[in-house]
Amino acid sequence: MTALVRYLAVDLLRSQRYLPPLLLHCAVLGMMFSGDAGEALFAYAGSCALVYPVAAWLGVVVATTEDPTQRAVTAVTAGGWGRVASAQALLGALGTVVLAVLATLWPVFTNPHPYTAGVVGLGFAAHLVCGLTGLAVGMLCSRPVIVRTGPSLLAVVAVVALTYKAGRGTPVGAMLGGLAQQDLAALPFAAGAAVLLVVVAAAVAWRLGPRRA
């Protein structure tokens, strides 16, 4: 599995398709934390709202870096569609960790308010929950679930927009509401739900991959 993740990572880095979401992420973080963003947990609410759609975009990129023919060859070589879907989810999760680390540490060095180790830990966990939820959305809205690029992008935008409207009924809403009120009691539930969504997305890709190759 490690070799397969490494292969997919090299292919992703070579394609440079990860750059637009990463650069957008850094640019918005730079603007968001260029001045006083408020108390630590409240400031993290804004960057968590950013991580979610960026991670969804990254999920689409990871899922579509290989064209269908190349993905079919990879599946045969790697030993099945399930292994490819799992490696894709792991690679997306690694990318999400990078986004979460950037969003967590950026205000520590730029925001004038103090950040304790406990606050930073909670902030990282909240960013990771939002990022993994976004990753699952991106995977569920791209190949092999939605084959065409246009409908895929529209689906991602629609799901992200509806998520913000859903309030605390989603992992992202629970984290944003909790950060705004400085109460992250829902963190364990939200984290479990986010991980489950990624597992479901990988399982759906595994089941649909052979049929739409």
C-alpha cells in the first residue's frame, strides 16, 4: 500500500494539479490573518471554513489525476480497485493534513493573541475534521461517481454551499459552531463522522470503479 500511495503521490506532484488549491489556501490564509483575527478559537473558525472547500477541491484533484484508462491499468497492476481507492483516500488524507497544519500554525505566528498548546491541538483537530469532510465530498463528486468534469464541479459547489446552510447537523457545521462559541464538545462525534465519510467515499469508488472503467 505504501508503494501505491507513493506512486499516486509522484503522479500528482508531476501533474502540478495540486498547486491551484494549495496556492488559493495560502493566499486566503495570508489575507485572513494579516491583521487581528480575534481570539484563538474564534479565529480558527474562519480558517476551518476555508479548509473544507479547499480539501474538497483537493479530493477531486486526487481522484482525477489519472485518466480512466490509466486508472484501470493502475488497478490491475496494484491488485484491484479496492487498493487503488484506499491509496487514493490515504493520499488525499495526507494532503488534508498539510492543509490543516498550514491553517493551524499560520495565525500562531501572525495573530497577536496568544495560542496555547491545547488551543493549537484543538484547532488542528477541528481543521482536520473539516478537511476530511471536504475530502470525502470531493471524492464522492468526482470519478468514478460523477464522470464528467462540469457536473462534478457543480456537485462539489452545491454540496459545500448546502453544508454551510445545514448548521450543526454536519461535521463542518459542528466545528464552526463550536469554535464560534468556544465549545468543542462535539469534536469526537464530528471526527468519527468525518473519517466514516472518507471510508464511504473510498468504498463507493471501489464498487463503481470496475463498472465505469
